[in-house]
Amino acid sequence: MSTPSTFVIVGAGMAGGKAAETLREEGFDGRIVLVGAEPHRPYERPPLSKDYLRAEGGLAWLQEDEGWYAQHDVELRTETVAESLDVSGSAVVLAGGERLQYDRLLLTTGAEPRRLPLPGADLEGVHLLRTIEDSDAIRAAIEAGGRLVVIGGGWIGCEVAASARQKGMDVTIVEPLELPLLRVLGPELGGFYRDVHADQGVELLLGTGVEAIEGSGRAERVRTSDGRAIDCAAVVVGIGVTPRTELAEGGLDVDNGVLVDERLQASAEGVFAAGDVANAAHPVFERRVRVEHWANALEQGPAAARAMLGRDVRYDKVPYFFSDQYDVGMEYAGLHDPGSDELVVRGDMAGREFIAFWLRGDRLVAGMNVNVWDVSDPIQELVRSGAPVDRARLADPNVPVEEVSSSPAAG
Ligand SMILES: Cc1cc2nc3c(=O)[nH]c(=O)nc-3n(C[C@H](O)[C@H](O)[C@H](O)COP(=O)(O)OP(=O)(O)OC[C@H]3O[C@@H](n4cnc5c(N)ncnc54)[C@H](O)[C@@H]3O)c2cc1C
């Protein structure tokens, strides 16, 4: 780009960091300002509930070399909060009052954990998990031992429960629904994950709410809706996240995230959003999609960067997610509705090696491979293509996933 101009990125997480990287890779030679509230350069969050939490692995920086940002002339402003947005004046106002004028703006402000609206939620020893500091605090609790109560049986709750259990803590999961992961995966797969945790000695209090967290000065027990009091050393609250739209609300269309089109452009010209905060029109699913997945941040950041440069962008990636709990690794690709889509299972759920497929009519809308590898790409391709698939072939482990279409080549 020959005209020097200023591109501001608010949110120095994965999506924002990848966007800055892509702008330079694509030859943009204007000013890039990457504004981030945290005291760190962009890093990956998945290890924070897995190997990093268990003190078995390090942090995963987007740029291993701390000097990368200066070397590439990216002004990384850490510990800097963007406080408001002036869309008509093309400026972001930072805490302290500095106005940053932009020619293009990218919002990658991510999401933040929901807080428990209950007595005792702010006691010492009650943890949320989003940042390195959160993970460090939970890691210290795991090292101290005792019982950990995990409130919420979603992905974060399940992964923290697994890590704490692997490190020898006693663990109780309290989940108001009948099964962990029920809302995202449905009853069959929720039952699968219940058994995985129960087999590892995790106590699961399902269909059970929380009334309060109690203790003198710090969390000592969790009082449940069925009248139990669970003594504990620490509590982790994993009850979901909300997109960080505070900034966007001052001038952009917002509804469960920042509304963006297929180019990831928001309701104002020259303003884009990507990652957990973006609720994007999706050409494959023909509806808006906002996902909280690492791969989405990794792919949408670069796509938004290209759109900022005026390139022809149509973001049509199939959502992809992974999770590791004990020796159960899984990848999920697609987007299904557990309440209405049909489940077809290939392989052995009891043996913990299987693929779950979800169908809408004859079309594959999602697939989840558990301890079966190298099949996520063909699953994503099938979901993207919308080709009709054959149930019997889907269920047959001898038919490669690439060949489950209902009109296979003769022979
Ligand atoms: C513990 C944990 C484990 C996970 N494990 C997995 C996994 O196994 N698989 C998977 O697919 N996904 C996983 N995820 C989800 C994945 O990490 C997220 O989808 C990803 O981090 C989203 O990236 P992002 O850049 O959109 O947002 P974020 O990572 O949330 O980054 C946004 C950044 O913007 C900053 N910010 C927000 N508002 C402002 C402001 N006004 N001014 C300045 N800065 C601001 C925030 O401080 C933050 O640093 C996990 C998440 C967590 C927390």
C-alpha cells in the first residue's frame, strides 16, 4: 500500500495479533497500533486450562520472539484500555484521554467470563479463567491440593476438572443441567463426558444449582440448591463468556457480538471485527455465527486484515474446536443444533474411539472425532459442500469419511 495510513487494532489477543502479522505479510507499510488491556503480547489461551495449568507446559506466545513487534514496526500498547469509540470522527479514545485516529479499525476485544451473581462469588479462592494470571492462581490452588469445586460443566469447567484431577485434587463439578456439555453436544455426548469424568473419580452433582459460596475471608464451602454443603479449598466458575462489546456499543450495530458481514466489516465503513467478539454473517450456514474458538480467532484475524486492505474476502470457514480431557482428545467441526439434528455414530463410544456426525436432512452439519485423527479436514469439507450423505456409509468405519456422500462413485 503506497499511501501511509493508520490501522488500529483494539484487542491484543489471538485475532488481533494475527491481524497485525497478516497486515505486514501482505505488504502494508502504514502505521499499525495494537492496543491491549493485558500486560502481555498476544498469546494462546487453550494451554491455560490444559498443560500450562498442570505445570506440564509453557505459555504459547503468538510471536515467540518478544522483539517481533518492534522489528515489524507494530506499536504494541500493552496495559492500555480503549475506553470509547468515536465512529464519526474515526478515533478510538484510550483510558487517560489519548485519541487515536484511524483509517481502518479492527475490534478483536474477545470475550470475558461470566461472573456468578451469588453471595460469596468474590471471596478469595473463587476463580474465573481467561488470562495467564487466572491460570497461575488456579495452578497454585491445584498445587496446594484439597477439593476443588468446579461450577459449570461446560468446556472450561470440564477441562479444569480434568487437569485438577490429573494433578491429584479431589474434584466436584456442580452443573444445573442434567449432564455436562448438554447444551452444546446433546444427551448422548453429554453422557459420554459424564462417564469420562466419573471414571476418573470426579464427583458430578448434576441437575444441581449453587446457592452461595461461603467462608470467612476465603471460599471454604459451596452450598448447593439441594441443600448440600461441599467443603472445598478453591472454586472455579466456568459458566460461559460474554462478548466484549462495550466499545462497539458506542456507534456500531451489536447483537450477541459486533455484527459483521461476510467481509467481517461492521455497520460502519472501515471498521471490522474478528474473533470471539464478531457475530458474522456466514455464507455456508446462511445465518449469523459467533463462536468462541481458537481456530476462529486464528483464521478471522488474517481474513479481517485482508478485508482492511480492500482485498476480496468472504469468510466461509467451518467452525473448528478441540478439547483435551485426560486421555480423551476430540475435534469438533461444524455447527449443529443438539435439539433437532440427527446423530449418527461411527465406532465405539464405550471404547472412546468414535466419530459423532450430526445430520440435518441428508446434509452433514457437524462432526466430532474422539481419539480418531486425520478426519477433521474431510468433515469440514463435507459440511462446507452441503453434499448429501448416506447414513449407512457414515456409520461404517470401513468407508473413508471422504467417501460418505450418498452418490459414491460406482465400484
Ligand atoms: C482457558 C481457556 C481454554 C481454551 N481452550 C480452547 C480450546 O481447547 N479450543 C478452542 O478452540 N478454544 C479454546 N479457548 C477459546 C479461545 O482461546 C478463544 O476463542 C480465543 O482466545 C479468542 O481470541 P480473541 O483474540 O478473539 O479474543 P481474546 O483471546 O479474548 O483476546 C481479546 C483481548 O482483547 C483485550 N481487550 C478487550 N477489550 C479491550 C479494550 N477495550 N481495550 C484494550 N484491550 C481490550 C482483552 O484484554 C484480550 O486480551 C479457550 C479459552 C480459554 C480462556
